[in-house]
Amino acid sequence: MYTEQELIAALRRRDPDAFTFLFDSYSDKVYRLAAGLLEDDMAAEGVVQESFIRLFERLDQFEGRSKLSTWLYRVAYNAAIDRLRKRRPTLSLDIGDDEEMPTPIILADWRDVPERLLTKAEVRAELDKAIAALPEKYRGIFILREIEGVSTQETAVITGLSISAAKVRLHRARLFLRERLSESLMQYV
């Protein structure tokens, strides 16, 4: 086990154990982020490879103003966004945050839904579909915050947004998911 500073020092010395430790600690997380953004397992694997290669090649440029994990997520996020831009060159991924999300139409109170409903595989599948349906600019924020547990501040750094913009996008993602899940889960009630 390494402290952050010990890990960085070992990586700069090109210690193979440090590289293994870093890869083992973060490859699954980077993969989940990339797969969530790209919705393509093969492309996500490519992002994992590309991210670690970029990190290793540019480690001497790491200034330590953020955590190493934040920097790695930023590299992976940018690599995934680059692939999305190549895939759909006419699609703008940077729509202004003043754009309004639709107001929820269906509001269901899920507090009274039986627990057995919440354990069904259909519910998990609906949740996965709803996350995949999130607009790209909200999906990345949601995955980082809610699935990977990255802080709001780190999420803002990773995505290049202000903290308030990251919070707004997370809020809008949650509203979108609430609406989508309300529609799709009503069939199970």
C-alpha cells in the first residue's frame, strides 16, 4: 500500500510494482467511466489503455495540484469525449447549462414500493437503460459522482466545469433519471 506521495515517487522511478498497484486500483473505475460514456465495451477498453499510457508518458507534467486519481479520471474523461467527438463530429457536446431540462411529468412516491420490487433484475435493467439514455453531458457527471463516488470538486476538475455547473448537471441528471424511471417502473407496481 502506498501513500499518494510514495506512489507518485515510485511511478516517477518507473517502479513496476507501483504501475501494477495503480492499474489494479483504478482500471475498473476508469473502465466504468468510459463504458458509461461510450456505451461500447471495446472502445472503453481502448480508453483504459490510452489513459494509463498517457498518464505514464506525462507523469513528469503532474504538478500535484489535484490527486493522482483525479488526474487519471480527467485523462480518461477527455479520451472518452475525444472518441465521442470522432464518432459524431456534427454533435456539439458542450450545450450551455442555461438549457432547461424538461419538468418531470410523472412523479411517483417510491418510498411505499415493496422491497421485493427493488431487488428485481428488471429494475436494475431499467436503471441501466435510464443511465444510458442520459444526455452525454449529464451521464459523465452522474457516473463520476453517483457510481464512482468522486467528490463534486474532483468531478468539476475532471470535466473542466465549475463546481456550480457540475452540481447543476448532476441535479438535472437526477431529474432525468427520476422521470425516466417513474415511467418505466410504473409497470412493476
